[in-house]
Amino acid sequence: MPVQLRSIARAGAIALLALAACTHAIAADLPYWRTGLLQTGWGKKDGAPSSVYSMTQDSAGVLWFAARDGLYHFDGARFERADRVDGNPLLSPVTLCVDAYGDALWVGYQFGGVSVFEHGKARHYREAQGVPAGSIHHFGRTPKGAMWFSSSQGMHWLDGERWRQAGPQDGLPEGQTSAFNVLPDGSLLVYFPDGIYRSEPESHRFRRVLEQPGVEGGELRPDGTLVINSQLHGMQLFDPAKGTVAPFALHNGQLPMQGFAIDRRGALWVSIGNGVQLLDRDQRPQKTFTPAQGLVGKGFSSMLDDREGNMWLATEAGINRIRETRLTAIDLPVGMDAPSVVAGSDGMVWINNLKTQGAFDLPTFSLAADGTRTTTAIKKVSATYRHTDGTIWFATDKALWRRQGAQLQSWQRPADLGDKDTQAMTMDAQGTLWLSIIGKGIYGFRDGAWLARNGRSDLPKRTAVSLMTDAGGGVWFGYTENNLALLDHDKIRQFGAADGLEVGNILVMSRRGERLWVGGERGLAWFDGKRFATLHDADGKGFHGVSGIVETKDGELWLHDADGLVRIDAKALTGLRSGAAGLPAERFNYLDGHDGTPSQVRPVPTLVQATDGRLWYYTDSSVGWIDPAHIERNRRAPLAWVTALKTAQGSYLPGQGIALPPHTDNLEVDFTAAALSIPERTRFRFRLTGLDTAWRAAGSARQAFYTNLGPGDYRFEVVAANEDGVWSNTAGSIVFSIAPSPTQTIWFKLACGAAALAALYMLYRWRMAAATARIGERLRERALERERIARTLHDTFLQSLQGLMLRFDLIKKALPAADPAQQQIDKALQAADDVINEGRRQVLDLRVTNDYRGDLGAALADFGRETAQQHGVAFSLNTSGVPRPLAAMVQDEVFAIGREALFNAFRHAGGSEVAVDLDYSARAFGMTVRDNGKGVDQDVLAAGQRPGHWGLIGMRERAERIGGTLALDCSPTSGTRVCLRMPSHSAYASK
């Protein structure tokens, strides 16, 4: 924290306490500040606090501010006033100090009291816990974790759950103190009006180590010494190890100093009344920030180094951030608004100016790698060229200059060129310098002689915008409107839009190896030896206004376009041969320190590489550099977290056990991450487990919206990436559930499912009943048709055949008994009798009555008894299981099979007994017709039928038709068994 001079604090006691400081042990773990610094300020209009007494950074990376009007926090994107911390209320809105240790946030109040917020819980200390009623100024913690605070009542330390005062009994005088330091060994330095007191390490016993009135505070340096300020002696250097003081002089031009602070780099910051000054290692001004340059406020009251290496300054008007930029801009002379750069030797560059404005007739100067500047006599440079041998050429409106080694030489231009500027220059393999003069076209220069168009009549007469000589000695001429020419081996080759060139005015050309790059107002193109191809970045954004191109020795491609610098990795360029046009690109713009607009006319090119590898760029208002081999990266992964879940019913914080009511269809989730360096480039991804199957890219948005969410348990997760693409190690989350409405419960769904199944079953039953009725109707129609056919057969065919037999019988009787025809007629009558019997069987088969369908057993019993009486054979029918109705078609076929089997048994078996066994089991239906006769011949079994008879085949076909199986088992000693079996689901009629 900064030390404030007593004279500034005389406005009142509260202001004095606010401006006094307590600093912690520091270490120079960062390199000293470079010159490329960017200041950003936030004032009241941005929601930032003013009159900040103290500030800190917590373990999540969030900045906290104890201000006159309350406690604030900042995540890099938004300031918010905090009435609660993790849902826990503050003791008072009037806070005076805030500090963070580990995961705990400590808050001290103007009118007494201390709060500790940690892991979602709060501990409050009041007078009952030993905290005085006066103001709490600052906190401190020793390396072993002992907590201290300074207040209007002196120094206090935490002993278990109670605060103890360190007073005269501990070696300290009575009275208030506001400033103290914690040293690396765990001892404290406390500042009282009569001097400095030091405790033993990790102890509350003190002794005075410096007897000097008026010491107001001190700032610890990385070497363990302190810079203290005394009303009597000014700034001094105090060595706590020796207890000695020495003078400490500033070399800042005697500017008034109103306060100072030392950061962890060891740099001294000085509040100078109307701004802030950063001093270099020699305590000389390195950078000054004033309100005219954008500083919010006039001087700082509190200072903080954040963990990303940024410096935060709190002023009376707001908050300021100062950070290093990746592009390092140099300080230019006042009035240099058209600069250009050309590389020299040993990392040196030459900086030129094109325009002259009255007194600002600024000459070219060299800038060495160590910062040394040397002025030359060259002025108003419009074009430069550095040859491969290190020779540098400067073109002005009056002369042509050459810097070769340490020698500088000039030649006057021809009178006919007037004061026309030179647009571009290059040198060919023969040592001729080619120049493009505005309004005059191409000129050649060699050995002091000038030659228009260099003696070539085939060159275009117009002015070339850019010139380049490639490694093969070819000279390239870039013109306006997509026109390009190549002079190679004494031949001119023209290129244009027909060759794929679409960059507009050709501002720059560059070639390294086999790749030729062309940049212009409308983009970037590369030449593969045959055609040009226009390129863009991986997001489809083009490179517009490309006026500088450098391909480094490592294969990286760097561009300078209208938005800033562009870096394309060497790996991305490997796909060019395969037709890739989208190149992953890293952009360096105003957020990285790029200021101004690069030239789109002259001087060009606006990007060059120095011999030490640094890339130098220039715009209409700045000159700067970047080292491609040493780009500063932010390796710290940001921590993302959910700030709130919002629905129509209200807002919820994480960790509350959120149970949302039914029909919470739409919700909003707010989230953030503490990314303080370049928050504009922070990117987020999120997912909702229970809905999302993959991470969603949110870009820079810090909100997610979901609609039409159903009931269930959900977990929202979010991660963030910083400006260098480093993603969070863990995801921030919030868990919630949405209760189902009565119509969304599992029981309601089961009931609906059951109702649907019942409806489907009823529909099935209705369909089955309708189908059964249709089948029954068709069966009735078939039965009637069969009965009609049976009557017709009986009344016509069989009766006619019977009459025919009677006529043959009369003929037989009329023949003599010994007539040979008698025997032939007997055979014919026997055959006719067989036909009549078969016909009667078929008639019986056709005449299946409805009564038979109702009771299979009764039908078979009737047929069996009747047939048994005709043949004088015993008959029986046996039933097992509970008789069940068979399906109508099944019963017809089963009856036909049983009747055929009975008929065969009575007629052919020759036994004394025939029986039928019906088996009504739950799994299958079975019917067996058996006899005790002589069995069936093996030849018949093998053939499957008797010659001229189709009974066995018919039975098998009927069985297959209804899904059953028919088996025939016979033996000469045990008779014949005809067995029919079929599954129950096919046999029985549905209920």
C-alpha cells in the first residue's frame, strides 16, 4: 500500500487513515517494467468506486475495493457493489479496509468490527471478541498465519477466537497507528509518532528500532530494505536488519511528491499531484500518466499488483489499470506523425519522418538496441531500402542518401523529378537501384547516373506502388488495381485478376524460399508459381489493408494490416499447397498496444525485421516492436464461476440447494471469470448436464439461456479461457432441480401408459372381434356352399352312380352264370362301390355342421360310434384336461383329420378296438386316434400314402395348414397311432 505524505492527509483524520499503508513481504518475481505500458481507467460512469481506502485480490482472482461508499468487487468486466459476500451480509456498509489470505476475505469497518468470509460462511468479530469500536485500518498476516490489524486503538492480534491488543505491556506505546509492515521473517514494523517498533519473529513483543519522530510509513523493497518517509528528513532508506537509515534521493525533476509505493518488481511509483510517475531503477522518470493521457484521477491512494502482473491504482475519482503490452511503442519526438522504419545492423533501426510542419522539421535518427538515439541530417524520407549487404538507402524529395558502414553519402535528384516523392525502392542483382517516383514512373540509379524506366521501353509508364527483388534476381513491380509485373531474365511477365490476383493496390511484396506473398488494400495473396490465391483467417475474416509482410526464419508469417499485427504459425502454412485458404491467425491490436493506422500509400512497407529478430511496425502516430521469439504469455488459467441463476420466480445463488417449482420452463444462468489483463478476449464454454451432450461455445457472452426445460436434476458447468487460450482447470457449476407438475410425475406417465395400453388392448379386442366376425361369416358362407355342393353330389352324382350300378347288376343277372363277363362286371361293380364310399366320405367332409364345431368330442364320438356299428368294432373316446373351444378353422381341420383316421382304422386296421384321445393342456392341444389292428405296411409308410389313396397326404396337409404336426406310429403287434399336436395359441379360440 502507498505511503502518503502528512501534508496531504491534513484534510482530516479519516483521510489520513485511508491513505496510510500496510505492505506485505514482496519479492522481485517479475522483470522490471518495459516501456510498452497501457493505462485504462474506470470512473463513476463505469460503476467503479471512488475514494478507495484499500484493495486486494482474492483466491479466485477477483479485485475487492473498500471505498467510502461501500465494498466493491471487479472481475475485469464489471464493477459491482457488494452488500453481501457469498450471500452473507456485511456488518456495515461503511468499510475501511479489505484483504485476502488464502480463501478468506477479511473486511474491516469504519466504526469497528471485523468480518471474515470463507467457503460460503461468515465470522464476525465485535467488541465482545476484542475488536475496538474505532476504525480498522489495515490487516496483515505473518508467514506462519498470525493475523494482525491496525486501528484507531493501536495494534491487535488474533488469539484463537479473540483479538488481543499489543500495548505498553508488549513494548508498544499507546495511541493509534495506521501503517505497519510484515517482514519475511514474521516480524512486524509498526510506525508510531516517536519512531519505528519491531516485534520478535512471530511474536507480539516489540522494541523500538528507530527513534525518529515523524516517520509516516514505509514501503518494503525486494532486497529487504524499506523506503520510509519522514516529516523531518524526507525519504530515507531504512535497513531493519541493522536499524540504520540512509538518504534516498529521487531524480524526477523535483516534481512534488504526495505519496509513493513500491511494487513487487521493485519499481517505485510516485504520486505527483497531477498524475502518477513510474521511476526506473535509477529513480528517474520512466513513464508518466496524467489525466490528459487518460488517467482517472490525479494521484493514487492505494496500489495493488495483481497475480497477472498488472498494476492497479485507486484514485479519488476511480480505478486505473496499468499493464505491459505485447507491442512496445517507443517515444517519438513531438510532431512526428508520418514515421517509417528501416533496419540497420546489430539490432539498430533508423526512424524517419515524411512530413514537415513548421518547427517540426524532424530528421532521421538511429535507435540502437540499448536505446541510444543518434540524429542525422536526413529529413523528409518517403522511401527506404536495406540491401542484403547492410547498405541502407533513404529517398527524400531532394536527394538520395546511402548509409554504407559508418559513411553517409547523398546524390541530388535530377531536376525533372522536382519535389516528387519516391514511392518505393529495390536493388537488382547487378547493383542497379530501382526507384518508383510519384507521377514519373520507374527510374534506375547506378554510379551516380539516373535513367528513366532504367532504359526499358517495355515497362509500364505509371508509378509502381511497391518494388521487390527476389532471391533469383527477378524484380517485381506492384501497381494499383491488381496489376503486377515481373522482370526476370530480361523478360517482362504481367499478372492480374485473370491470374487470381484480387488484393487491389499492391502495397507490399515479400518472398522467402518458394513462397511469394502479396499484400494490398483488399487482402493477402500468395503465389504458387502459376496462380495467386487470396487468403483469410480461420474465422473467414480477411486481412484488409496489408502494408507489411515478414516471413521469419522460423517460418512464421507476420502481417501488418489495418487492425494491427497478425501472426500466422508456420504449421498453418503447410496446408497452402493442398488448397487451404483459412489460416489460424493471432491478432495484436489496440488491446496489445497498437495505436494509429498503418499507411496505405507511403511510406511502405510498414513492417520490417531488425537483425536481432525484433519486428518493427509503424503507423501514422506510433512506432513499436515485438520480439516473435519472446512474446509475453498469460499462463494463468482463469477461474470461472456461476454468479446467479434467474427464473421468473426470482434469482438464486450457487450452493443454496435450488429446487425450482413445476413449469419452470425458461431460465438464465449468469457466469463470469476473473481475467484482468485483457478481459475483452476472455472466452467461455458451458454445458447443462441432463440436457447438453457437449460443451457450447459462448464467446465473450457471460450469460446462457435455456427454454422448454422439463422436470429433473440439472448441473450447469462453465469454463473460461484467457487471452492466450489457457482454459480453466476446473469448471464452475450450479446444481438445481425442477419439480414435476402432477401431469409430469412418473405415476401420471405410468397411468397414461397404462391407459394407452388398455386402449390399445381394447382396440385389439375390437379388431379381433371384428376379424373373427368376418371370418365366421366367411366360414358360414363356406359351410353353406359346402352343404350345397354336398347335396348336389348326393342328389345327382351319387344317385346317378347308384342307378348305374343297379343297371349293371341287372345286366349281370341276365348273363349266363358261366359267362366270362360276370367276373369283369363284378370288378366294375366293386370299383363303383369304392367310388360311392369315397364320395360319401367327401360329402360327409363337406357337410360339417355347426353342431360339430361347438363340440369336437361329441362330433368325433358320434362319427366313431356310427362307424363302429357298421364294422362291428368297439369304440371309445377319452378326454384329458379341461375341454376348450377350438378356433373355427382349426376345429374343421381337426375333425376332418380325426374322421379320416377313424375311417382308416375301422376299414383297414382289422382290429377289435378303436379309440380317440383328446388332450386339452395349457401349452398344446393333442388328438390321438389308435387301434389294435395289424398296422400299416412299411411300403405305405415309406411312400406316405396307399396307391390310389390320398388320405394320409390330406391329413398331413390339413395339419400343416393349421400349424400342427402329424405323426404316424404303427406296429404289427400294437396297431396304429395317428397323433396330431399343435400349440395352444394356434389351437384354442380367443376369449
